[in-house]
Amino acid sequence: MNQTTTRISPEEIDRQRGFCAQIKAVNAALPTPPLALVDTYGCQQNEADSERLRGYLSEMGYAFTQSEAEADVIVLNTCAIREHAEQRVFGNLGALVHTKRRKPDQIVCVCGCMAQEKHVADKIRQSFRHVDLVFGTHALWRFPELLWRILSRRGRVFDIPDEAGSIAEGIPVRREGKVKAWVSIMYGCNNFCSYCIVPYVRGRERSRRPEDILAEVRQLAAEGYRDITLLGQNVNSYGRDLGLPGVDFAWLLEQVDAVPGDFLIRFMTSHPKDASERLFDVMARCEKVAPHLHLPFQAGNDRVLQAMNRRYTREHYLGLVRALRQRIPDIVLTSDVIVGFPGETTEEFEDTLKVLEEVRFDALFTFIYSPREGTPAARMPDPMSKEEKAANFQRLVDLQNAISAEKQAAYVGRTLRCLVDVLSDDPRHDLNARTPGGRLVHFSGDKALLGQFVDLKITGSSTWALFGELAREE
Ligand code: 5AD
Ligand code: SF4
């Protein structure tokens, strides 16, 4: 096994749960349970981390609230991927000064990717004096101990270890809902795409042991979860650090598929340099694996891809799409794209548009490049004006919207086995479901259908959603 992956011992996690018990004893003396609020920004990995923070908080005897004014403990689980995400956190953090003035015992915590950045921690230390606790991604497993320090001694605590990262099993999880569940299979990233902050704040790639992952999936299936998403920054390199012969992501997918139960398996994110035809074969063969691949291509021009340090070419990417569609013709394909990478010309950007036309993605996540301190791209000359980038971005969005609308319209008239995954908050329909490929369907029906697979006839579509009705038995 790779020596660099630190595994937090079960005794250490027991010690953390001991701090939970100590806090619980203090909380039990209060007339009503104190309240906690965990506010999550960013990606699914952060959602999954927040479920662990809530698991710990629940063990400490906290109940949960959505109200910042009421909360005794507020945790902001932050995202550093783009400047906009950081500004939102700073904005909300600033507003908590007033909340805390009215409730001076309130404990404000900041964790996640921003907290792991030194310049952010310094800024919070100096300018956000109402923040009590700051802990980086690598310190999440010791949240109970850190919170205990605050509760027993007050004062401020900053825990931002500069390390490659570890794996901690056995942290309690409090999941949102009973239908969909996240399962992290690995943490961190080794790719160092030149624009991306993730490798700096989430550490090196490290894989959970297959037996730990499979035990979690088995338990979720037994509890009736219907949609299980395997999470990792780059799931295609799963297992490389484990040194176990034959263990890779395709193998893991087959093992998860073999777990008994009626559930769908999704996964994200995949990197084109590591996605293999073997993986596509396994996807085609495994019944539970959803016909959906999120495969970010980021840019359609080879010079830009190289400057991004993506380590594949446009032709390689298009070849992957062809190989995948050969095996799974109705695969739903989604991707991420960055517009305005430093030095990208409008002509080079047009190669991105050509990829859109050639592949015809079902949906696209589009971003304007945002410089991240400490990454190589942030030091590259970036001569294009904001206005020109915005104009290119608009061209991209317009083209994709037209493609999405056409692809969505092609569903009309089809009947698909969909999973009813959430109650709708839109008064025009009761329920939301997902097609096997993950497209959103609005429909009306009995709320008791939540968590069930139903046959839906698609009757209408828009750029973002499908509309359907329960199919009548013939
Ligand atoms: N600027 C803009 N978009 C970025 N992404 C990652 N880093 C940046 C950045 N600095 C995008 C990539 C990635 C997605 C999660 O976020 O497209 O796939
Ligand atoms: Fe960032 Fe690239 Fe790693 Fe994705 S693969 S997290 S874009 S460095």
C-alpha cells in the first residue's frame, strides 16, 4: 500500500466521538437542544463533508435550523473554485457580525476549501474577528475536538494543517433525504490543471479501501436508497495509490453493481485522460450504472488544453465520445467548459464551439475563467478584455441552450423508468423525477411515490426540464 496515505486510526475517531459525548453532556443540561446550521457552498464533495459535520453535530446533541439568527453554532463549509464563490462566502460571513451581536454566544466556524487557503485564513484572522473557528479540509475529522476547545475555553482556534491529506473512516453521517446518497470513493487531486485550486486545498489523491466503500453501499441499499453517486475529484484514477492488483475504477463499479438492491449508480467526476474503453465496457454491462457520463473537456483547442495542463487533445476527447456512444447509444453526456482562459483567443475559443456542435452535449456547465492565487494560470498574461470574454461566453451559452432544447424535445413521446427523487416546490407540479440519464422531469402524482421508480410518459420539454405524466398500464 502507498505509504503516503495517512489513515486516521479507529481509536482517533473514537477519541473524537468522546468529545461529541462531552459536548452532548453539556448540551443535555440546557432546557432545549441547542441549534446548529451547516451552510454548504460548492460541489457534491462539500455536500458529503457537510453530512459528516451534521453527523458529528447530531451526536453532540444539536438539533438543526435554517435560521442564522437562531443558530447556536454556524458552520460555513466553503468553496474556493472561483472568485464568485469566495465573494459569496465573505458576504455572508460579514452579515453574521450583526447576527452575532444579537446573540453573543453564537459560535461561527469556517471550514472547507477556502479555509484551507492561507491567505483566506489570514484575512479571517484579521478582518472577521467574530469567527471563532477556522479549520481546513484536512482537519474536518477533528471538528469535535476543535469545537470542544472553543466551548471549554473560548478564544479563537485556527487549524489549517499543511499536509497531503488523510482518510478517516467511521465519522457519523447525517444524510439529507432517503432517496439519494453520496459516497466518496477518493479524495484530493494530482492533476494540477493550471487554473485549478483543488489540488492545493484538497491534497493528493487517496482512495478509500474497496471494502469500506462496499460496506457503505451495502448499508445504503439495505436502507432503501435508490440513487447512489460515487464521488471523487477524478474517479478514473481510483485505486492507483492502493497498490492492489486489479483494483481500479472499472473494477469498483462492477463490485458496486453487484450489491443487491434496486438502485442506480452514478459517479463524478471523470477526467478524459484517464477514462478508458474498459470503463465504457463496464458501464454498458452493469445494469445499475446510469447511462450518464459527466466528462469535462474544458476547451476545444489543443494549445489551450496544453496550457491548461489537461494532458489530452481535442481528437482524443472526441474519440472517447465515439467509443462511448458505440457502446451506449443513448448515453447522456454532460461537460464543463471554461471560457477566457489566459491567452485564449476568440479563434481558439471557436474550437470550443465546434466541439459543442460535434458532440451535442445534453447539458453543459459553463464558466468564465477566474484567477486563483497560487495557481500557474494566475501568473499567465491575460490580455483579453472582460467584455470580449463575456461576449464569447454568451455565444457559448446561446449555442448550448439551442442544442439542449433540441435534445430535450426529442424525449417527448417517450416513456422512461424514472426515479421520483424530490417533492417539487413549484405549485404547478407535485414531484420531480430523474430519467435514467439524470434529466429532470416535473410531473404530478401522489407524494407517496417519492423514492419509487415510475414509468413516466414525457409530454413536454424546455431547455432545462422535461414534463411528464404517469404512464398508464397497457
Ligand atoms: N475558473 C473557472 N472555472 C474553473 N473551474 C475550475 N477552476 C476554475 C477557474 N479557476 C471549473 C472547471 C471544473 C469545474 C468544477 O469548475 O470547469 O471542471
Ligand atoms: Fe481541478 Fe483538474 Fe483536479 Fe478537476 S482534475 S479538480 S479541474 S486540477
